[in-house]
Amino acid sequence: MQFLLPIGAPGHGGSALLTFGFLILAAYTCGEIAAALRGPRVLGYLAAGMLFGPSALGVVTTTAVDQLGAVSSLAVALIAFLAGAELRWRELRAQARTTLAILAGALTVSFVGILGVLLLLRERVPFLQGQPAPTVLAFAVLFTSIAIVHSPAVTMAILSETRATGPVARTTLGVVLLADLVVIVLFSGAIALAQSLVPPTSGDVPAISLGRVVWEICGAVLVGALLGGAIALYLRFIRRELFLFALLIAFLGGEIAALAHTEALLTLLTAGFVAENVSPSVHADALRHAMERSAAPVFVVFFALAGAQLALGDLAAVWPLVLPLVAVRALGIWGGSALGARLARVRDDAARRVWMGLVSQAGVAIGLAAVAAQVYPNRGAQLRTLFLAVLAINQTVGPVLFRVALDRAGEIPRAA
């Protein structure tokens, strides 16, 4: 890789492609090593990104990571569509009570816990030190609205890798998908609150209005439903070149969401849900399998890039804050999930293990932290640094916990 780097020097156009190929090989190898050690492959992909990224060996440069941002966008689109395609209306209705109860409990308790830790340790938090009460409240709520997010990306990757099926797998997937929707709305409200209490110093940052938030959510459902209907028509009357069609869906769906100013994740999730539930099961299964095959190398690079973006030095600098936040978040998810299941009178043993699939963070969370850093260049950057340090631990521990939960529930086939 070092020998070939001059070929991809600025001006030659090969740096991003070279890094993409290297990450496929390196991350896939590390993933196989992790699997041989009875761990999730996702953990190997993340480790490869951290090892070869800018914070360690530096084989993958910061410039190359930025140039491969399109790969991350494609991966998020594929993840969203596949996640929607995994949701069957009949199963959703049957598990709605359990899913909503666990979701409400986990988000509420973890939100209160993380917010309490930040307010208690505010003089040790870089973006809260010495600030007046309105500023402390605004940025504490803003950080907490990001920190409670889960990871559909990791959930889908583990389920795809293990081929797990059962109550724990289905309930966890339903919770993380609905949680993303709730968190996006909550984050939009939190950043609007922050802008009203602490106006940004840069004049080119637009305010986030209620109408914009409503359109991003409702418009995403409308646009996604239309896209899903078009996909269903293709599956009914054409059904050719599904491998290429799967990639086209991801690219086209992301671009349509950007042009329509709707939330891309929700748009493609809705499209996958509609296509799955409107199309005949045989046709829908064929498209889903084609998309899983096309997504495999993209997922490998996506998680490797997520690992490369983690600044190990920043993690070491803020670890006294990171450990309490990680612990309180995990305890909040565990306690909130148990409380929600109990209030809903859910006696299913699987409900006790769902919390282990809710610890991971990736994808959308990084994007939300980037938005905060864009709106507030100084405090937002400090907020993002602390959050990425928290994410680094949750991103490492979460996949292991989820696989353990699936294994204990007996939902992983022996071949996996």
C-alpha cells in the first residue's frame, strides 16, 4: 500500500479507489480473524479501520476517508432499505406492544441518566465548563439527544452475518429502527432549542424550523412509499438484473431524498417496507438476497471507515468522562427495557435480552454529531469529540453483546 500510494497522489485520482480496495482486503481479513475467535465480524472491520487509520499506522489517510464518504452514504442507504424489507406488517402488529414498550423505556431512562451525568459533571465537560445555565442546558440536551441513538447498521450486519431469526432478533430490529425515527425528531428539536438559547456565531447556518422537521419526517414516508411502489412494479413485471437494480435503488433513493429534502434513512426504510409487503414474497425475497450480496463489500468498507474516523488520542484524553457516560447509558438501556417490558406486562423471556442489542452506536449517530459541529464550530467540535469517544467503546462492546444475546436465545443457526 505504501509503495502504491504515489500512484494515487492528488491530481491522479486513484487515492480513493486504492484505499477502497485496500480496506476490502484488510477489513475482510480482520473480520475473518474475529470470526475465528468466535467474535462478530463487524468488530474485525472496526479494528482494521482503527489499526490502519490516521490515528494508528496511517495507511488510510484522512483525505482518503473524506473521499470515500460516498461509500458510507451508499452503505446507509442499503442498510435502511434492507432494514425496512425485514419488517413484515403482520409481525409488526403482533409485536407492536412489546416493541413500543421497550423503546419508550430504554430511551426515557437512558436520556434522563445521561443528562443527569452531564449536569453533575458539567465543570469537567469541555463544552459546559463555566457556561451560564441556559447554555449548559441547551448543550447537555443536544449531546444527550445524540448519545441515546442506537445502530441499525450494526444490528443489520450482525443479523446478516449470523442469519439469526427469532423474537430477540425481530424485537431488537424493530426497536432500533423506531428509535432512529424518534431520535431524529428529538435531535431536530434539541438543536432548534440550542439555536434559540445560544444563537450560532456564524451567520450562514440556517435555523431548523418546525415545518422543516415535519416535512423531513412526513415527506420521507410519502416519497419512500412512492419509491417502494415503483420497486414493487419492477419486481412484478420485469425482475431482471436484480443485483444491479439493488445498487440502483440505493443510489437513486439517496439522491431522491436529497432533492426532496427528506430524511434519507426513513425514505429508504419506508421504500423497503412497502416493497416487501406489497410484492409477492418470492419476488421480494429475490430482491432482498440480491441486495445483501451487493451490500457485502460496501458494509465491510463502511465499518472500516467508521473505525478509521475514531481518534484514539481523543479517546485517551477524555476517558474519565467517557466511562461514566458509557456505564450510565448501558444501565439506562437495561433498566429502561426491563421497565418498559414490565409495564406492558410482557412476560416473554426474549424481552430480557433485547437490551444487549441496543448498546451499539454507528452511522446516523456520527452524522448527527457532525451536524452539531457544523452549527457550532467550537463547542460543537468539543461535543463531537466526546461523543466519538463514547461511540468508540459502544461500537466495540455492542456487537459482542448482541451476538451473545442471540446465542443465548438459541436464534443463531449452528453453521453461523
